[in-house]
Amino acid sequence: MILYGISNCDTVKRSRAWLIERGFRHAFHDFRKAGVPPERVDAWIAALGWQPLVNRQGTTWRKLDGATQRSVIDAASARTLMLDQPSVIKRPVVEWADGSVSVGFDAERWAARLGLQR
């Protein structure tokens, strides 16, 4: 399992702690330190569509000028923005051991995905 995000993001911190507390090992890829691999962005868009990946509620999005925001209209424009401004990607993005991909942290969904009892 690979968890992608930014190490100082509160949601990423919570999700990593949640996995560790339950004994699930994972690799962590920090966007700020290691960059965003273009081929991974392509795979995430193919798996999820571009809309769930662009965090329109975050600080990075709000700091973009209106023209840039309005220019994000399809997968190609979203891809360009995500590669130029990795902080605009909703976090965390997880590539699960079964090859599936998810974005965001939801403890109940993750528990179900990992076969954990409540």
C-alpha cells in the first residue's frame, strides 16, 4: 500500500496514524519532498476521474487566481494543475494492495476495505 500526500497535512497525519494503530504497513510518498509522479496522476485520473482529485476547498485552490480556477475544466487541465501545484490534490491518495485507488480519509470505508470489524 502506498499513501501519497504531504507530511504536515492533518488528514494525512490522521490517516497514517490510523493505519499504524491497526498494524497496516504502508509506504509514504510526500508530494513536497519527492514530487508528484506524472504517471501516478494519470493512473489516479483513470481510476477515479479528475474531479475527486482536485481539492477545491483547500488553501492552495483558494489562493489561485480566478482565471486559473476557471481553466480547470477537464482531465488534461486538472492534470496540468496537479503537476504544477501538488498541494491542490485532495489527500491522501492511497494505492491499495489490491491495485485500487482511493482519495480522502474515511475510517469506516477504510475499515471495511481492510476487513476490520467495528
